[in-house]
Amino acid sequence: MSRELNQNLFNKTENTTSTHSKPTSRPAAAEIAPIDKTDLQIIAAQMDALKKKVHEVDSRTVTLASRMDELYKATKLKFDKTQNHFLRMEEVVKRKILEMTETLGKLSGKMTAQQFSESKVTELVDRHTQMIQKFDIKMAKLQKVINEQEMQLHNSRAALQEARKEIERLKRL
């Protein structure tokens, strides 16, 4: 659906023949209004102002583009540095984890060895205690035997003494 502009809006003369007629390529000389020099100067001044604004916008655009490029480069540089920093930190963390794992393994081995040593020492102490207890029992038995033999010796001496007295008494008789 094509649309056509109403010619009555632009022409001061009324076109009564047809509302859909096409305008001629050049309007009549009577229809062209004369342009004043001051109007031309105003239009030229406005054009100059618009050119300055366009030039200003162009220079701002160029400045903005260069600034955006600088910001992009700076951001990319910071991103690369940060990425490298994270990679280094990741390597350090991995290395520290390996060191901690090795250290924990060594400590675990030492603790196992220490527990083994402690169990050996405990066994030795227990054996020593058993030996001391056996020794105490044997000493108690020996003391009892010694006491019994001392008693027998004492009784034997007493009997010997009595026998001597008896022998001496018999010798006197």
C-alpha cells in the first residue's frame, strides 16, 4: 500500500482537479519564494555550527575510541597478569599440598615407628616386671628356706650344746 503526500500541505494553490495527481518536477516561478541574504547567512552560520558540532562529535568519538582501546589494552594486561598470578598461585598451592602430603606421610611413619617402639618398651617393662615378680617369689621361698635352716641350725646348735653338756657331765661321772 503506497502512500502519497497531500500536495495541499506544501502548495499554496489548490489543486482542484485531482487529489492524487503527481506534482510536476519543477514548481512554477511564482510559487518559489525569494530567499533573503540574511536568511542565507543565518543558514550558513547554522551549517557552520552544525559542522563544528559534527567535527566535535567526531573528535570526541576518536578520543573515546582511542581511550576505549587504551582501556582494553590495560584491562587485557591486568587480566593477563591476574591470570598468570592465579596460575602461579595454583602451582604454589599444588606444591604445598604435595609437601604437606609428604610431611604427613613422614609424620605418620614416625608415629607408627614410635608406637611400635612404645609397644616394644611396654613389652620389655612387662617382662621386667614379671621377672621381678618371679624373683620376689623365689626370694620369698629362699627366705623361708633360710629361716627354716636357721631354725634347724639353731636347734642343732642347741642340741649340740646340750649333747656337749651331757658329754661333759658323763665325763665327770
